[in-house]
Amino acid sequence: MAELVEIDDPDNPRLADYRDLRDVQLRKTLEAEHGLFLAEGEKVVRRAVEAGFRPRSFLMAPRWVEGLTDVLEQSDAPCFVASEAVSEQLTGFHVHRGALASFERRALPSLDDVLDGARSVLVLEDVIDHTNVGAILRSGAALGFDAVLLAPRCADPLYRRSVKVAMGAVFALPWTRLIDWPNALTDLSARGFTTVALTLADDAVPLEDAVAGLDRVALVLGSEGHGLSRRWETTADRRAIIPMRAGIDSLNVAAATAVACYVTARR
């Protein structure tokens, strides 16, 4: 059973994992250095535990302790109990979902492991917004995709905001970083995937036509601002668009992914 530790001082050094959560750069450095990530909200905390991630500690308001008793009973990590005011001073924002937990990160799986048995994968290039990455993983998981591959500059799927938006899908959907990312699409083609890039290129065809009848498919999506790099756009096996009304040429990358996953899942 987790030890319940009442906290009334936001400067308590035992709370370092939860400090200044709005400072993105500080958090990136701290979380990488200590090999941790945060989950926010009862459902997400529970899903992280169910996925086998090891808690370092919990932080919650008194009224949330009872609802997570079964989770706390399974862990020997301390549970810091603090008022909402103290938590807000510590984290820098109002923790309206009541519960936070710090977990140990795992080593990223290999590309071979992530692609083992996969038929439908998402490949992301330079998607730098944490909210978009979380939403993309949630759509992929919901619509039956098997894995997500991220180029090096993509936002961290285990950053608190990504995890929150994904509602824990990041724990269920296998993902990893691409090491040889310039040649990633060529490598996927060699592995038997048909790579389909979402782009406004002149030779792009409607997505439904591009994915029709494919066995193994990799949907390729680019950054929020500039879309795909020229290299990835041209090395993809096929280029596709989501047909839409005249005068509107694109959707937010998270919305486009949801539509593309739905169409591809029905192929």
C-alpha cells in the first residue's frame, strides 16, 4: 500500500517531479534527466498503472484518494496528499482533475518490435505540438491502427499534455522514434508497407482511392505549418488528399489524421 504523506509546503523537495509543470523547456530537461513522465487525472493514472508503468509517486487532493484506493493498494510509491491550493503553487496551474502521478519511463522499443504484426501505422514528421501528438495517438488507437512512428523532432508522446489529450492511448498503442528518419519511408516500403503521404502535391489522389485494397499501409503526415518535407513527399509510394469543399485546402493535422484513419480502416 502506498504511504500517504500529507504535504502543506509546496517547496518540499520530495515534490520535485511535479514542480513548474507549465515550464515546457524545464520539464523536458527534468523528465529526460530523471527518466520520468507525468499522468494527470484518475482515468489516465489508472491506465498507466494498468499498462504496467511503475509509479514513482502520486500527488492528489484529499477527495481523490478514495477513488484511487485500489491503485494505491498495488503500489509502494508514496502518495503525497495536498490541498488544491498547495498543488497549484507547486505545479503552476489548477489541477482540476485532482490527481497526478509520476511514472518511470521505459526504453523505447525497436522499430522491428513496434512493426511486428502491424498492418496499419501512422508516421509523423515534425509534428511539434503536444496536443496534436496526443490527439493523433488517440485517433490511431480508436480506429484500429497498430503503431505510430515519430521523426526525431516530433513532440514527446509522454509529455503531460500529450498523455492527457490521448486519454492514455499512448500506453496502449505501440510507438517509437525513427533513427534513420530521412530514409524511413524507403525502409517501410522494403518491409512491405505502402506509404501514403497526406499532401497537396499535384499528383495526389483522393485518400479512399490511394488506400483501396492495400494490405499493409503507412499513413504519412507532416508538420502543422509546412506539411511534409520534400524528401518524404517524393519518396512516399503514393500521395493522397482528403477531398474537401472549394476554398478549404487542409485541416489541422490532428483532425486530418482522424479522418484519414477512419477512411483507411474501412479499406
